[in-house]
Amino acid sequence: MFRRLLLPALIWTVACSPAAKTFSPPEDMPFLHVVHTPGQLPYIADSYGRQVVLRGVNSEGLEDEAWRSDANQKPMYYPTDPAAYLGKCPANSNEVAAPLCEVDAGKGRYEQSAATTSQNDFAQMRQRGLNFVRLALSWSQLEAEPGNYKTAYLEQVAQVVSWAKEQGVYVLLDMHQDQYSRSIQADPAKPCAQGTDPSGGFDGAPAWAVIADGKPSCASFGQSVLNAAVSGSFDNFWKNVPVTVAQGDAPGTGLQDHWIGAMAALAKRFKDEPAVIGYEIINEPQPGGFAAYDVSDGYLYPFYTHVVQALTGVRDGLPDCPAALPAQATCAYPDLAIHDTNHLIFFEPIAIRNLIDYSPQHSKVFSSYPNLVFAPHTYSHIFTIDSSFLGFNAHNSPYPPNYDYAYATAASEALAMDTAVFVTEFGGGSGDDALILAGELRAQEHWAIGSALWTWKSNCSLDPTGTCDGPWCYFATAPSGPGPQPQNGAPQPSREKYMVRVYPRAVAGRLVDYAFDPDTHAFALHATQAGATATGDKAHETLVWIPQDVTSAVAVSGAAAIDEVVTMPDGNRFAWIAPTADGPYTVTVGDAAALDAQLSAAPARQPIDQATASATFKKFVVDLQSSPDQNLATKAALLQGIVEDVFKIAW
């Protein structure tokens, strides 16, 4: 297989590279790292020093089924044996996310069909310019039995990584959870108290790791994030409560020890694999019964520090933690002798951020490991409190004030922690793509922040216009109904329109701003470089990806020159731009005069600090309490109470 994969790249290099020049073709996948410059937002870069832009999607294909009916009573739907995916794809089910497949794996990057019906997910991603996938994994599958980290599941992950690598797609291994565990379910024999509703967990912890202290699986105000059993389970996780189960290969007896053991198993398996971009510690961590600031300072970030210490060996001179007290900020987690310093480690703020678009935390450096990436989710007008609780929508909501807001606050938080930023989830209903998706993508371009759309493929029905009626569709498998479903449905037209866009894969120098117009197909990029890059030295040049339906010419101005524009076997183009001297340069595709002027007139990126963000949110809530709409005023007053009493954020 190695020869088959290598041959197309060699042929392409010989055919298209100038004589006596050697360079890394776009198929190359080096380890990535974070560049730190005093006073500037750190950014992800490749081994050639170029700023890297990652654009991708999430995949639930290996997740322990979060949304399956009666999920806690059923095993995983799809097979976990890698042999079951060799040249075929299992039958789909409308109860779970679509399976992740690559039925033509091994044929070579441009020899696999990327057609919608091909069942080649990563070939389809590559065809659409996506170079990143966040692969949701489940603790319940990695450690179904206490202390036994499942080799078969690791090999299934490795199979998916090999598919992605063949197509030039980086994989983030995401330790995913939603509502702690699918084993948390309401008991029909125990009705919920007045003011609460039955509510269940989704994916995450195995049943043996659920310690809810007898709290009911009921949610206050009908909000699933206020589920008492979930809250109790997180309380015990943050306290690293010992579990009365076999320790096995876990590095300790506590809940966090078992989780860290699962991450250690991943790191041991993929330490030397550059197609794995890194690891995400936990998805959407919830505060449990702790105050927002208290859980961040006392539990969440110490947990993150210990994961970094365990995986990388970077200990910042701290002594070993006592075995009985591993969740302390003043000591280091035991060295697990992995020393994986090749990979990025992604971490999220407390999930309250999803509701207010800023993090109620004291942002500060928590580890000297240089390759850390802050990974907030941006669901403005989807999960933010204006929509999820108050009843506004993206067309009439006064908060958040704009789509830039979540990125400006994230930049401030990341600067304080000295980390890069990457949005590991964003999205919404496909019916609002012209507003929400377009707004999110433009904000990401302006802030030069990469992202992953939630999600790659979903099972859903189509409305009469052909639009997926579920909120999380990129590729829709339709129609929904009883029985097996096709593994691939037609792409959502709006997702195709906005997600498939011209963008820079790698930038020589510093990326200032860029933009793509999905209606005119115009593109403009502003960057600045210190020093010249020799024309033909493609490994150090700016690389722009151009989809096959964008046929306009590439142009440059300022301190740069076009090296080469090449049409690849899939019909898409790569353009290499060589900076010729110190200073700014511009790259355009098509008639981009208006976009170029827009970038020139745009104000410089200005991070929004927490004090400003907090004041903005509180003013929004207080002002609503004077609304002539009594229902809205009442909800706003109730919201203030929740913020004060449940999240314990001082008003």
C-alpha cells in the first residue's frame, strides 16, 4: 500500500516541479506546532514555519451512540471490528449517526471516487477542500471494562486515521461526552419533582464510572444542562472520587485517573503519527454543582494540567502529586513515560461559554507545554441564551451583538493563556445558513481561526424544498424512517455553497485577513512577510486551495509573486505564492476589488476582555427586564436568577 500511495505524489512532483528544485507537495502532512510571538495571538504552524489554516468537520462515526433511543440498554450499533469496513460499509440506521467509511481505501489519494454515493467519506472531504476532521471518541468504548483499554477500539481508530491520511486530512482525537454518560436515564418509576422534567445523559462515561450520589435524572426549567444526575456525576469526576472497580492499567483509582489512562492509551498508539494532529481532552465540560469560576480554577484547569503532564512529561518543576490527591494545582501528575511532544493538545472552557459567548474563568497560563490550543464552541443564536432560553432568533436577537463577538472574546482568553485558538464546533440549522453559517465563516476568516462544522453526516428527513429539517446536517441521508438508510445522501445545497470556498492552506508570514464571497466566488487575502522566499521553494510559500467551480484567475500585488497554479487530478487547484521581500502582500481570485477594499477598510482585530464581555451580557439581561413584553421580562429575571444561583456568577 505504501508504494501505491507514494507513486502519485512522486509523479506529480516530477511532472510539475521545476528542474533541480525540491519541495514538499500539498500531500505532505508534517507534525504541526504552535508559534508564540510576544503580544500576539499564538497560531498553528507547519514544520516549514507557515501559518496553517485548518477547515473541517466533526464526525460521530466512532462515537458511542449519543442519540439512540433507549441508548443505555443497547450496545454500539455499528461493528467495531476494522475487518467489517474493508471494502464495504455497514447498513445505516436512522437511530444513530451515519457510519464512517472509505470503501476504496488503499487505491491512492486521487484514485478513489468522491461521488456522493461512493461511501468514501474522506475522499469526499478532500474533494471539498476540507483538511481536518474532529473524530468523536467515547470513554465508554475505550474503557468499557475498568482498567482495560480496548485494543480493538484503538485499531478501529487507527483504521480511520489511515483513511484520513491517505486523503491528506488531519484527525483530532476528541474524548467526547455529552451529559456525562448515556447510562444516566430517567427512571419511569420515580416521577420528577415539580418544576423539573425527565432528562437523560447521552455519550461519554461507561456505566461503572457514573457516580451520581442518588440524584434523579431530572432537569430544572426543562434545560438538559441542569440535569441533577449529570451534575452529581460531574461533581464526583472533578473531585476524582475513587471508583470501587478494578484499577487494571489505569494510572490511579479515581475517575480522572481512568480518563487519563484512556488518553494515555491513545497517545501511546498514535505518538509517532503526524496525521493525528493531536488530542482534545474533554468535550463541553460541565460545572456540576460548582460555581463557574470555582470549577475552572480549582478543578477544570488543574485537570487539564495533569493531562498535559501525563501525556507530554512537561511538569514545570512541580513535585509528584500524592497518590490520594492527584487533583491539586501545586503538584504534577505521575510521569507515564509517554513523552508525546509531537502533538497539539486541545482544551475547552467550561460549557457555560456556549450560552453566553465568553468564558466565566480567570484565564491564565496553566502549563508551559507550547502546543496548546484553546477550543471553544461558537453557537451564536443557536445555543446562546438569547435563543435557547429567551426565544429570540438570529434575525431579531440583540445578543450576542455580532458573529465576531465569540471570536474576539476567545482571542482575549487565549492571549491570557498563551495558546492558539481553534473552534472545534460551530453550526446550526441548514435553513439559516445564509445568515448564521455565513456570519460564522466570515468571522473565522477575519480572526484567522480554523474550525470544524458540526457535523459531517446526519440522518434526517428532507422538507419539500430539499433542505434537511434537522439542525445538524452537512450531508443528509434521507428520507428518514424505519429500517436501514442509505449511507450517503445528497449534499445540503447551502452547506455546499458556504463550506466549499477558496482559502489559504498555509501562509508565509502572518495572515492579516482574508475573505471569500460565495455568490461571486471572489477571494482576497492580506498577509505580511519578513524576508523573501525563493520562487520554487514551495514548502515555504503561501498555498491557496481553489475549488473546481471557481475558475477565475489568481493575481497578486505587493511583495509577492505567483510561483505556480496547478490543477490537481480532482479538478481543484493549488496556487503557490512566493513573498519577494519584507512587507505586505495581497492574493486575489476573480474580481475581488470590493473584497480587497473591504479588507483594507476593516478595523484591526480587537480582543474583548472578560470585564467588557460580562458587562455586555449583564446589561442585555437587565435591560430585558424592563421590556413591555411581560413574558420576556419575566424570563429575563428568571435568567438572572439562574446565572446567580446555579452558575454562581456574581451580578
